[in-house]
Amino acid sequence: MTVRNPATGEVVGAVPAQSADEVAAAVRELRLYQPEWEAMGADGRKKWLLKLQDWLIDNTDRLADVVQSETSKPRVDALIDPSFAVDLLGYYARRAGKFLADEHPSPHSPLGRVKRLTTAYRPYPVIGIITPWNFPLAMPALDVIPALAAGAAVLLKPSEVTPLSALELARGWAEIGAPPVFTVVTGAGETGAAVVDSVDYVQFTGSTATGKRIATACAERLVPYSLELGGKDPAIVLADADIDRAAYGVAFGGLFNSGQVCISVERVYVEAPIYDEFVDKLTAHVRELRQGADGREPEHELGAMANEAQKTIVARHVQDAISKGAKVLTGGKATGVGTFFEPTVLVDVDHQMTCMTEETFGPTLPVMKVADEAEAVALANDSIYGLSASVWTGDKSRGERVARQLNAGAVNINDVFANLFNFALPMGGWQQSGVGARWGGAEGLRKYCRKQAITTPILPTQQKEPFWFPYSSGKLVFALSAMRAAGARGMRRLGVFDVINTVGGKGK
């Protein structure tokens, strides 16, 4: 399988399309080494994760080169991939011990105080991770790192469009001499399906359609999974917002990485009193942006689309909007070079247009005028998706109130992407934007673990517990009375005679 630079069409690499048998063999190999990796404990694994962090830092320039070669991202965007991975490595490597430590909950009643209660976190042996093409190094790292920190072995299947960066991550793991508990397999859909059929837990990021197929396959095997799927994220700009900040923020939120971000701004609702001024400022800012192919020197804000198929989707959405009455204020077409598509601002849009209802995943900003906050919220919630949203307002309390009305897994007030850079928060979608969360504090590690309940006697044990066989009326009266006294309320706690009647078959 050849890998091409989307800006030039140049072949920049080639990878094998690995078969189901090869995937199964890789999983068997991982299973051999995972128990030792788990037994190493969080502190032992921390050493290797921080060595990988050092390797990423020392190889940042080369990694950015590889990212650019297969995506044609601007240099600044390409540098974000390894830097994001470095940040997450530090977070989870240093906190895994605390997050995975045994917990000792208090018993639910006095009767339980004869036992020491323990919740232990035991990793799934092999985690299968399937990642998309938009951030070919950061996306794999964001899932591989917490899974490794949890004590699991990891099989990664990157997108066939951009597999080279993921292979670099695996190369780094091998170069630091880490245990062989992280492997990359390459290929298209068949390879991904083989991963789903072989592992103990699946983490998938990609389209909603593919996510549904993976969920069905996992259900057949009774294998747990987490899915981050499509999005159509709304931005609500209220009349009391800082218009300049909102215009700059919405432009960045919608056009970063040429709009190829799961949580990019894909539709904008602006209250009528500031609509004209906002649109003017947004359009002027978008016209200032530079588009082109970077080398190692940062020169552009926007690069190419990942592939021709994605460029075609963007063009279709724009043409559909125009045919239904929308106006293009800037952009609106492919440049004619590679897969570049001009950053585009659309107005006079509505929910009859695909640019407002289907995921575009491209450099478009459709802007719609609304009468008030209530209409903005209603339109923002008029979607099958629910990944994230943003609210722009001069009143933070109002922003929080609006945020709590939105059907989205994350809401940023006067900002975009902020939740993505705060690893203590969950990263997951509602509705058809996903199931579960990719990370979020302790749960970002515990999701890759099976919870195990352990009870240990505190008091000396007898040869036989009172309630064990053979049954007797006297022991039953004692047990039921004790349970009622511990769990019921008011005078019902003292209903010993009711219990005696019930055990004797004379109850009401």
C-alpha cells in the first residue's frame, strides 16, 4: 500500500496490507509479554513511558517531517502531534500509580464491617486501537499511552491513509528497549476488522458508520469498546460576546488542520443584534489566512485536505448550500492544486443544507442568524451528533447556563478545543458521536481495566458461617432481622416479630 503526500501526489512511503492471520499472530505475541508488563506495576511502567517521552522530544523535528510528508499539514500543526503526545505521557506516567491503586470502599451497612473490601483494577490483556488520518501521530499516542500505563499490551491499526507516523511511534518504543507490548499492524478495513476480532477491548476513532459496525462485532464477541465518532459541533455567539475574540476563535476552531478535527466548529449560530458585525469580522480574518504547503519553516495556516475523497465531500456540501440559496463570502472552491480547498465562509444557511446537518470535516464555516439564545440552543441541539460545542458570551454565568442545555460531551465557553488539552476531563461524545470516553483523569486508565472485587475477613473465621447449610428457622430469623435493622428506616427496623411470623409462614 503506497502513502502519498496529498499536496503533491508524491509517494512518500509504502506499508504492507497485513492479513487476519498476521494480526492474530501479533496478538498472540503480545499476550506472551503482557503478564510481565502488568506485574511490573505502575512505577515500573512509568520508567519506560518517560523514556518514550524523552525519545519523542529528541526526535520532534523528524516526527514532524513524517507527519507533514503524509498529511501536508502546516509546520505548526505537524509540531503539535509529538508535543501533544509528550504532554499526555507526562500526565499518565506520573499519575498511573494513584489512578490504579486498590480502593477500599466503606461497607454499605454495619453487617459488612467484618470484611475488608477491595476494588482492584486489572488490565484487559490486549487492547486494539484503530485511529484516523487527521492527526497520525497524536491520535495513536492519545490512546496507546493510557492503555500501556494501565498495564495492557497494545495493538495499533492506523489509517491506511497515514500509517507512517504510527510506525515511527512503534520504532521509538523499540529503540528505547521497552518490553515488546506495543505493535503496529497496517492495512485497510480488513485489517481493522481482524483487530476487532482478536483483541480484548477496542478503542476506535473514526466515522459513525464504521463505529456502528465495530460495536456490532464487539457485541457478538461480548468485548467492551469505546468509540469516538463523528461530530457537527455548533458555536453559539451571543449578543453580549466579545465579537473580535469570537470571530478569531470561531475561525481557528473551524479551520485548524483545514477543518479536519473531530471537534472543529462546523456550524455557527449568531444572535441577530451582532450578526452583521460578526460576519464581517469573521470573513475579513478568514481572507487573511495563508494556504499552502510548508517545509520546515512555518509559512501557512492551512494545508491540504487528507485525500481526494475528503475534498469531494467538502465541495459537495458547499455546492448543495449554494443550490439552496446560501452565499459564499470567501472561498468556496478547490484551488486546483493537490487536495487544497479554500477556507470558506457561508451565510444564508439553514438546516435544509448538508453543510449544517452532515459532518463536513473541512475548511467551511456556515453562519446562521438567530433571533435569541433559545433559538440558538434549539438549533444547536437539532443534530444526531453531540461531540462538543462552544458558547461565546460576556457573561460566564450565562455561558455555563447555556452549556448545560446543550447535548454535547464537552462545551467550551469563550474558547475552542480547551477540553482537548485538559486531560483530567473526559473526551467523549453523546448521541451518534460516540460511546464512552477516550480519556479523562483516572477513568482514562481504568477504562482499560476490569474491576475486581475482593473481600478479606477482618475477624477470626468460624468453621461454618451461621447462614450456611443446613438452614434453620432460628438462624433465618436472626439473619433477616439483622438485615432489616441495618437497612430499613424508622420502626420497621425493629420488626422482629414480623420476621418471626414471616419465617413461620404466618406473615400478612
